[in-house]
Amino acid sequence: MVIPNLMNPELWTEPRPPSPKPEKTPDREFTCVAVLGTWCDLKNAKNLLEAFALVRASRTTSRLQLVGHDFGPEGIAAQWARRHNLAGGVEFIGPLSNFEVATLLEAADVLTHPSREEACGMVIVEAQLAGTAVIGSASSSGVAWTLDYGVAGALTDVESAEQIAGAIVALADNPVYCNQLAMAGHQFAKDRYEPFAIIARLEESLRLCIEGSNRRPTSRSDS
């Protein structure tokens, strides 16, 4: 039995359905957000920055917003990106509060989550609840599970900057499909992370554990 983490109850008081995205136009700004926290190989920000440079080559009005302690204007990520000429169109925002992240996600077109592995990617669920499409790793079991194996979000090979870029451009060029993914993710998150349903599963799991313990045979050392 898999029991996901509880989400912030504030997200359930007024669910935010996906808002209609504008139709494709050559100069339409397309906003990607990545909430990565730290600059490390696991979070895979280097591949994302390389991918976004490829995106900008054909969609010059696109922008990437990076959030996390190492992603401020003068942080490790910004310095590395400038050294490698990969800072074009990138906003190095730095750390934000939970409310600020939620607001940013709601305004974005896509959450791009290049992390190589996640157990339970909370920011992915937050994006789904905000009505924002998500791109994540096809090889990370936790991410794939959270995106319903490609039904509630787009899966790609995050080891390849070209594949990440292709996934972003595919959604940028097809706003109808992007919105469909956002809607599917929103409904999926509502169904899976409904707090009372999770509490019921926790209670059932505890009940089964107690029953199993009560049925355990008494050993000689217990007598």
C-alpha cells in the first residue's frame, strides 16, 4: 500500500482549476518554473539550463524561473550559467515562501522538474493543484508515479538536455495539449491527495499492522 504525503490544507479550501492558456503565437511568452532548492547532481539543474538555451534558440521570448537557496541572482547556479553563457532568459529568483511558490506556479505555463530521483516530489503536486502542466523524469519512479506514468504530466529523459528541451517546446507549441495535461494533473492530484482519503488509508494500514501483530505466534522466549 502506497500512502502519499498530506498536502497543505490551504490548497484544498479553494481548489485552483487550470486557467485557459492563450493560443500559440510566435512571440508568446512561455514561462517555465523549476523549484530545485539546491545545486547538486541529483537536482540536475545543469541539464535544465543547457536545455533551456536550446529552447530559447527557437522561442526567444521564453523564460525560465529558478527557485531555491542556490538559485538567487548571485548564487551558485547563476554564476555557473553566466560562465557557460546559459543565463539568457533565466530569472534566478532564490528562496521563496510556500505562498510565493504557489503564486509563481499558478502563473507559469509549465513546471519543469529535472531531478534525477524523488521519493515524493511535493512541488510537482503543488503545480498540479495549481493547474499547471508538469514535465518530469521518466526514469524516476517517484516522479513517474506522481505524474501517473505520463497521463497527469509529461515524462522525458532528464539525462538529455535535448530531450528536456524537446518536451518544453512540445508544450509551448501545443497550448491545447499543455492545458489538457494541466487539467489531467489537477484532477489526478485532487483524487489522490484528498486529505480524508489519505487519513483513511493510514488508519487501514495501522489496523492491518495491529492485526498482524496480534496474530504473531508466541515464541518460547515470550512465555
